Amino acid sequence: MLQLLVAHLLMVLLAPAIISWLGRRGFLVLALAPASAAVYALACTSRVMHGDVPVQHWQWIPQLGLTLTFRLDTLSWLMLLLVGGVGALVLVYCSAYFAPSAHGLRRFGATLVGFAGSMVGLVTADDMLLLFVFWELTTVASYLLIGHYAERKASRRAAMQAIIITTAGGLAMLVGVVILGEAAGTYSLSQVVAHPPSGTAVTAAVVCLLAGAATKSALIPLHFWLPAAMAAPTPVSAYLHAAAMVKAGVYLVARFAPAYAHLAVWQTIVIVLGCGTLLLGGYRALRQQDLKLVLAFGTVSQLGLITLLVGLGSRATALAGIAMLGAHAMFKASLFLVTGVVDAATGTRDLRRLTGVGRKMPVTALAGGLATASMIGLPPFAGYVAKEAGLEALLHPAGIVPGWVDGLVLAAVVVGSMLTVAYGLRFFWGAFATKNLGAGAGTEALPDADGTPAQPPIDPSTLHIQSPFLTVPPLVLAMLGLAAALVPHLGTELLEPYAETLPVGERGHLALWGGFGPALGLTVLILGVGVLAWWRRVRVEGFQARVGAWYLRHHLPEADVVYRRSMRRLDDAAADVTSFTQRGSLPFYLGVIVIVMAAFPGVVLVTHTTWPQDLRGWDTPAQAVAVAAIGVAAVLAARSRRRLKAVFLAGIAGYGNAVLFMLHGAPDLALTQVLVETVTLVVMVLVLRRLPPYFSNRPLARSRWTRLAIGLVAGVTVMAFAVVAPNARMATPVSAQFPDEAYSYGGGKNIVNVTLVDIRAWDTMGEISVLLVAATGVASLVFLRRRGGAILRAEDSERARVGDEAPGVWSGGTDEDDRGAALRRRGTAPEAWNRMQVWLRASATLAPRRRSVIFEVVARLLFHSMIVYAAFLLFSGHNNPGGGFAAGLVVGIALVVRYLAGGRYELGEAAPVQPGVLLGTGLFLSVGVGLAAMLAGGEVLQSTIFDLHVPLVGEVHLVTSLFFDIGVFLVVVGLVLDILRSLGAEIDRHADLELRAVREDD
């Protein structure tokens, strides 16, 4: 079974290439994936019949007890056969359904195969969490398939409606799964069903499971998403909404019925939803003019019937229910495919316009007739056999519910079956009969619901022959419905093992002839009344129109209207809440967060904790001095009105923390803190160039005191946490083993660095991924042109000197302050400028008043030294303070110095590479180190130690995590360079353009 999932996954990955190569005929190749599932199910038939259930286990996350377990019992076998068989035929149908030039076929093919694979996993999973994963995968895939025609509003709306409803049900189902798993002590589905836990919490879990099933199988009052989903292509309707996805909810009910069908809440929900859906769906199908909508509401009706049968809890109804499940998949998928053939041939699905189609398309009419006969319960078809078994079971109830309830259920099934006969005949008559479509001809002349008249009828002579790939799949499914009914004893043998898992009731049986009795009488009554309702369809539709008018007059909304209104109210409420809470003020947001943190955990901290008896204020007086400096800087920053002053005061607080780290014997942390604080200060100063100098033009003394008070409360709260938290520890911290592990496992003496690149390498991997995302976010917010644009180099400055790139006053060019005028004032001919020696290559692109010769000299002298020092930190960080993060920050500061001294052209000279290249290369290198360890037979990110003797160098101690550290180094350098390009060079460019525009206006 795991192999089946792998096969589907491979086909999903190959689907775009296959369809690009073969066009729509590539669907024939894609059909091999679900066909393999059907073949596997057939191959396991004998084992399943004799109770030799195939089971597969694969360890997923052993530490958490998560195992990929798959099991193929009778119910799973039937569902796998339907998912695989119908899926293969639908994909064959797709090879002729879509136009050769249709848009999005590659995506559609991959998604449809992915959906089939998700269903395979769903019906074979024996772990409830795994079942939920596949459940949600089907939800996502169905969303993409329903919304295939993304340019159509109806498709987008239907897809969104389907995913919202089914996802909400899936979340409810997840709650139930977690409760059941914790109550049972295992998430094994078979074990939970065999030994079901009990209690109030379990009862609530059962309700959650039924809620998930109701949304997936379109039971009332959430049935409306299924008819709306008919906006999808016909193959999607045939597969998802007849044979696969909607059956997932029924499967869930059938799976848990042996364990919980005896509960009163289960019986109440199943009977109410099942009977209500059966009747409402059949009633709504009677007045639909679109063939797909007739089938859609009919599907809703029969999903209610199947849910009712499999959920009642007796052996006989369970056997009839899963027999109806199989029969319904065959005849309803066939009818949807038949509708697609008619639509492709005539260009319409409006039964008021169709006439003479059966004579022109006899094969399609034959398939439609056979499938319709099975749907309405005519012998000798699978639908008749299953319905007869259901009636017989309901006539002999197991006594699970009171007798009057059994009577109501039987009455609902009889009435619902009458409606099925009526709308089934309506479908076949509407699609294939030769009708008189003149004015006043009856039903066929009725206008649409909005009053618009029907369009003219089609001309049967214009119909064209359809491809066998369109006509054969529905015929095969219809014939299978006939073949299955001819061997009912085989069906009983195949399906009875599931029915035997139900604890109560007599055994049922499937038969073509059950003798004269009440069941036969009810069948005759159903067929007679159903035919009469179809024959008198004009009066029936008139009655429905009057009922609908009364419904509207009394302002009673339908379920879909309630849904749309609820969504609008939700959107309005979200907008109101957002407008109230999202004030556009970052200080307000931060203040709320800090106040909540101080108020709730802080109160618990004060009232329900034990404070340590022995507290020391400091170890050395130097610590007190550092804390005092931090406190004074923080208070002054909170009271500051100038942005620049606040930034520098915050920087003093940061450097004070670095001093504390150093005094506590943490040189790595101190070094990193100093480097981070330096880069942060530079970035903030760069940003402040485009912000007003003051936070506000008003004094706002009160707000300054408010900020100060909030800061003090937050600081005291965090300090209290730091005091109390160590005493609350009940177990030995994992960090206690880090010193030994760092040396023996990581091969290094610097515990901090080895922790980052070895012991907690996964955390570091996540952190550098966040850095990459942050860099992307900064660039996307600031860049107003293509991010991968040209890097500004010194050789490009010739254009800048004449004003094309206009860096500042120097090359922006007033008439008297351009480059030539400045050179003449200094006695230098412009032609000789390029021969002059400069400290920085691009310094000539700066305006004279923006240049500092001393700064240029210092930058020239320090840059290379800083790069060498960064290399030292990188390579020595495994045993000494340093590492890739610190080394990357040192290189970043070196780039900052070059930029501040020489401008954006000098930044291009210092680092003539795109930041994205560094970011991507760094992440790729870090990931590659992890994968290389796995390919070598170890675990992901496992390090290997090499002790080498290198001539002239001596002994070299090399740990492969060094390459991981190099990846971190490249990511940090790329981040700093990206920030400098965005908040520095790009802002410079825009400022110069604005200055030039102002001068041109003047």
C-alpha cells in the first residue's frame, strides 16, 4: 500500500512533463497510477475474504510514536477498488474530454492523480492522525480541481465554499481524533474500533467525527456546497462528487459505526441528517433544469441514504449500506460522464433544449439507461439489489432505537426512493428523449427560476460523433453495475466480513429475488409512485414553485443563503475588530503585547510562585555599573523625542548587555551582541534618513511617561521570571550534557558554536531560513524595481558624472557645482582625474562636501584586516570564540564601512555579487551538509571528524560542520548586503532622483 502511494507521488511529479510531451493523451499514462490501486485490491481479494488482512508498518518518527500504518480490510478493500477503478476510467475519459489546446492540463492532471493518491492513503490508513493528513490532502486537491476554471467567478466561489466547509469539518474531526487517541492510549484505528474507549469526552469526540463526515459527504445543513461544485469540469464531478471525495465522509461513518453506533447521540445525528438529506436532496432534484444539477442533488439525496444505512448499527443495514456505496459509485460516476458526453456533443446541459439525443448517440444512451436503471432500483442492477437489502433490513430492525423511530426511518427511505425514481426518469428523459419543445409543451417550456425563458432547442442533426475514450468509460461503469447484480452471492461473501464487525442484528443478504413479501411490495409502490411523479411532472413542479414562493414570502432563507450571509457578517466583524485593534501604531501594538505579558503571567508569578531565599544583587561591582548604564539609557530612550537620540540610547543599552555577557564569562555572546548591535545601529541610522527627526511635533510628555511606566513594568516582570524560572525546574537541563557532547560528539571546545552547528543544528537551520525570509521581505518592501538589477560599480560612474545616476550634489549637477567646475577650482583638468590616486575606487562619485578623506583612509586600512579577522573567527570558532554568525557580522560591518565611506558605488566595488546569490548559496550549503551526512549512512546534519597531517601546516582537526558554519556565514553576509542595498544604496538612488526632480521643477 505504501508502494501505491509512492507510485501516485511519482506520477504527480511526472504529470506536467507527460502532458507537455503527449498532450491530452498523457492522461492515458496517468491512469496507470489509480489502475495500479484497483489491480492491487483485486489481487488481495482472496486474502481479504478469508480474514488475512494485509498490514504494512513504516517507522516515521519513532521518538514520538508516529508510524505509517496501512491496513486493507473489507471496507478499505471496497473503497480502494472504487477509488482506483473509477479514477482510472475518469482519467481515460479526460484524454478526450478536454480540448487539445485547453489551458492548465498539466496542473489538472497532476492534481487529479494527487487526489487519487490521497484517497488511497485515506482509505488504507490505520493511524487516525495519518487518516486526518490524507483527509486534508483531499480537501486541498478538491479545492484546486473545483476551481480549475479560475477565470470563472462561479468556479472560484464554489472552490472557496467547498474548502471552507470541508476544512471546518476537518478541524472538528481532528479534535475528535485527538480525544479518541488520548482516551484509548493509541491512535491505531483498528485498535480503537476493536476496543473503543468510553466516557463523556469520547461522546464529544464522536460528535466531532460525525461533524467532519457531514461536511465531507454534504449532509444537511451543509449540503449546498456539492451542487455549487458542479462548476468543476465533468470528470471532477464524476470522480470527486460521485465516487471518491464525498464517500470519505460515508467511509468515516462506516469505519466507526462498529464501535459507537449504539450511542444515543450517534443514532440521533445519523438518523436526522441521513433522513433529512435523503428527502431534501431528492425534492430539490425534481425541479432542476441542468442535467448536472439533477445528478448533484440526487447525489446529496443518496449520500443521505448511504449514511443512514451504514450508520444505523445493525449487520443487515451495514451490508446494504456498503453494497449501495459500491453501486452508487458505479451508476453515478457513469451518469456524470454521460452528461459530459451530451454536453460535449450538444453544447448544453439544459434538458429543455435537448431532444433526439438518444437516437443520434445510442451508445451513450445505452450507458445512461443502464446507469439510470441501477439508480432508480430496477432489477437486475446493483442499485436494486442494495436497495432491496436495505428495505428488508429496515423491515426487520435490530431494536437499537424505539419502534416508532424505525417506522419513521422506513417511511423516509420509501419516500426518498420514490423521489429517486422520479428524478432518475427526469434525467434520462431530459437527456435522451425526443420531445415536443414547442410552446406550451409542458415542463420543457418552463422558464428559469429568475423568469428568463429557455433558449431554443438544439438541432439533433448537428450532433457529431464522440471519441470512444468518451463513450466507453461510462458504458463500462454501467455494465459493471449490471454484472455485480448478477452474482449477488459473491457480493455477500465479499462484503459480509465488514457487516460481521457490527455487534447487533441479524445477518443480511444480497439477492436478486427475495420472494414475495413486504419488501417487494414496497419496491412496487416506490416504482409506481415515482413513475407517476415523473409523469405528472408539470403539476409537481408547479407545486414546488408555489412552495418556493411561500418560502420566500415568509423570508425563510435557504442553507446556501445563510452561509453567504454568515460569511459576509464574519467579514464585517473581522473588519470591525481589525479597525479597532490595528490602529496603525507600532508603539500601541507593542504596548498591548507587553501589558498583557505583564498583567496575566505577572499576576500568576506574584501570587503562585515561591521566591528563592538567597538572592545576590551582583557578583562584582562592575555588573552593577553596567546595569545602571543600561537602566539610564533605557529611561532616556523612552523619554526621547528625537529618533536619532533614541536609537543611540538603545544602542548603549545593547552594548551594556554585551558587557554583562563578558563579565559573566560568555565571550561568544558578548562578541555576537556587539556585532549585532553595531549592524542594528547602522541600519537604524540608514532608515532614519527617510524619517522625520522627531517622533512627533507635539511634546507628548504624558505619552513619554506612559511608555516609561510600561517599560519598567515589563522589565521588572521579565526580571522576576529570570529569578523564579531556575527554581521551577524539576528535571536536569539538557544543557548539562552539552560540554561533554560538544567535545566528544562535535569535536570542538567552543560549546556555543558546537551547539549551533551540531547539537541544535536543526534550530540553526530554521533560524537562517528566517534570516533569508527577512532579507526577502526587506528587499520586497523597499525595492521599486527588479531586485536582480545591475550592481552599481565604479566603472558605471561615468554616467553618474553627467547626471544619469545623480549621486548627491556632486553628480546631480547644478550649473556651478558639477564635476568639471569642482575640478577646475582644484586646478585639475577633468581628463586627468582618472589618473589620480584615490583611497577608495568609487570615492570620486561622491560630492566633495560628502567626502571625508580621513574616513576613506581608515576604511581602506581596516577593510582587509576585518575580512582576515572574519576568516579567523570562522575557522577558529569551533574551539574559540567566533563562528559563522559572528564572522558574517564582521564582514557585514566591513561592508558598512566601505559603503559609508564611499557610497553606493563603493558598495558595488566591495561586494560585486547579488545578495540573493549569497543567501541561496548559504542555505543550499547548509542543507547540502545535512543531506551528505544522510547519504553517507548517518543521520541528517551528523558531523564527521577528520584528523589530518598537512605538510608545512601540521596537524589539522577538521569537522564537517565547518561547511554548515560557512553556509551560516554566507547567509549573514547576504542579509547584511541585502539590507545595505535596500536601505542604503536604493534609498540613496531614490533620494537623488527626487532631488533632481525638484531642481528640474525649479
